Amino acid sequence: MAFDALSEKLQNIFKKLNGKGRITEKDVNEAMKEVKMALFDADVNFKIVKDFIKTVTEKAVGGDVLESVTPGQQVIKIVSDELTSLLGSSQSQLTFSSKPPTVYMMVGLNGAGKTSTSGKLAVILRKQGRSPLLAACDVYRPAAIKQLQVLCSNYNLPVFEMGDKASPVEIAKKAIERASANRNDVVILDTAGRFHINEELMEELRLMKKAIHPQEILLIVDAMTGQDAVNVAKTFNEQLGIDGIIMTKLDSDTRGGAALSARTITGKPIKYVAVGEKVEDLEAFYPDRMASRILGMGDVVTLVEKAHEAYDMNQALELERKMRSNDFTLEDFLAQTKQVKKMGPLKNILGMIPGMGGKLDDVDVDEHAFDMVEAIICSMTPAERRNANIINGSRKRRIAKGSGTSVQDINRLLKQFEETKKMFREFSGIAKGKKGGGGRFPKIFN
């Protein structure tokens, strides 16, 4: 995940400050030197780092901070506030035209993820009650139109295309006409990119902008390209005028400096970030939440939102009933595993828990554990799923063979299942006012 290395370094720096009962101006200056190097290592722009350190230092050496009861925490608070400011202060949402359809131009270089991001954004907007139409305006890249069609067919999204012979400007105009006729209130233009910025690309995009007057021009930036991403953002903004940034591949880049730099360099907000390949991995960007995660404070709000989206209320109520009646089965265990899986990559989810950020660097989180649990339980008979007690040695061998696992894997899963049942019984006992509750969570993933 982006910022992992930076997060670990910052947490170690601030741990030293928190360990002191009282800090001096010298302590602050030494800490800021380490923060500066950590930001440089994260590939944050030099000028941005310089201004950031200057601002934090000036505020951190103030008398109110050095003489406070918890000066170390006061310094961390200042860093958190400035980091949030650097990332954009508050969430910036998409704007919509007062006269539909609202048109968004997706621009950027080849490989940044324009097409897949266009599809993901359309899914998000449809969940919000919009009716999006995607337009295939990339007539240059081989199979670009087909890629968009296949992607959108998976989510039952409409695509407008005129083949690879029509001009991108004409396709955009006709797409808007089609949207108006079919009452699509949003049009997303998947434009052509290049491997490098050139005048021909920019002129085509400028002509499109002049012809259709888009509500917003959204620049898709690959976070893995580091400082190149910042240069791309700067050039697109100067020559085309962008309204927002969508940062992709933020799950792959452990430095993350592009996200910290692009917003400041362009003055334009990061509106979404992609933290995976699935459609649900495109997330609205919240500067305060990201700053909190970078500093190891977690992101409980996003965690709760993801749980709310993933969990079905009826299933949750039924689970509560089973917990109270001690009627929890392997089928229920599998259902809960699937719900957790819907929340996204497990390491990202764990990183949202306060205090977990820097501790995950050396943890090998097996994202395929979900698949193994499902394979094992699906290889059981209905009777075995309802009553795990009947699973003897011969049954375990049959299940292992059917699921492509080992008997040891079956034993481990059954142990985890029993620990989960025990935890539920203890929680149920607490709810009923009994003493002796408070068991620990089972180790579902090893």
C-alpha cells in the first residue's frame, strides 16, 4: 500500500518524541530532519518538503507546544494538520451540470488506467442514482474500444462508439446527443492517451474541450511513476486546465510521493484513488483520513463505511440470532468470510485499524486464505456444513482431495471455526449479563 514505508518511518520518529516527558527546540529540529529525509525517500517534491518542514517547525517550537503536558503529541497533531492541508484539507466531490448530461473528460498518458477508471467511476455514479453513458473516444490504441466494451458489459453499462475511423471530437459530440436522447444524465469520455506528452495529443484534447465544454476534466495519474506523475499533472494542468486528479495504483507504490506532490503542484484536488483492480477499489479521497493512516492512526471511518457497504442487514440480523442460539454453522462461517472479502484487500483493511499501519510491513497477509476457506467448505456435504462434529478422519481426507488442500488445512479451518463459535458464545454471554466474557478473536488468517 502507498505510504507504507513513509508511515513506518514517521511513526518511529514520533515514538521517540512521545517517549520524552519534555522536548526542546533541539528535539523538534532533529525530528524534523528525519521527517524531511523520510519525505524525500517517499519521492515527495523537494520544494514541497522544504515548505512543509519550515511550517511544521515554526509551529512546533512555539511556547505553547514545548511547555504543554504532552509536547510530543502536540507536534504529531501539527504534522497531521499540515499533512492534511498538503493533501487538500477536505474532500473534493465531483460537480454536476444544472442541465444534463454532465460530461467528464478522462485524460492522461497510456497505461495510467483511464479505461478501467472510467468504468469504475461509472459504477460509483450509478450507485448514486445516476445513469452514465461511456463514450469510446480512443481511436488510436489497438483494441481500446473493445476493452471498454468488455469492461462495461461486466457491469451492464452502456457504451457509445463509432469505430476507429471517426474523429474523437465527433464521437464526443454524438455521445452527448445519444445521452440526451436516452436520458443518460452523465457522459464519461474515455479519451486517447500517449506514451509521452506531445503537442498533437494536447491539441486534440483542447479541440474536444472547446467543442463540448465538459463539466470536469479528470486527469488519471499512475502513482507508481513518482516524480514523473507530478510532471505529467503539471503539464496537463498548464496546457489543458484540469479540474481534478484520480490517482491509480496507489496499492502498488510504497512511496506515495506523487499523491503528496501532485495536488500541491497543480492546486487541483485528488478526487479519487484506486487501491486495487476491482471496481469497488476506486475510493473517494479524504485528505484527513489519508493523513491519519500515514501517521499510523488508522482510518476507522472508512473501515465502518466499507463494512456498511459489504454487509447485508438481513444477514447480519440472522447472524445475531444464530449467535444467541448457538446455532452458528460452517455455512454461516463461509457467508461471513465472503462478506469480509467484499470489503477489499485484507492488508488495506487491517491498515485502517489504529496502530496497525507500520506493523503490517513484515506481515505476510495471505489474500488467498478466503479462497481456501471457500474451497474447503464447498467440498463438504450439506450435513457436514451444518454439523462439523461428524467430520472424522475419512471425511477430512475426502474434503481435502475435493478442495485441493491437505488434512492439516482442514484441521486448521475446523479449529478456527470452533474458536469463532467460542468467541460468539462469550459475546452472547456478555450481552446477557454473564461474567467471564472477553475472549480474544480467533486467528482466521495465518
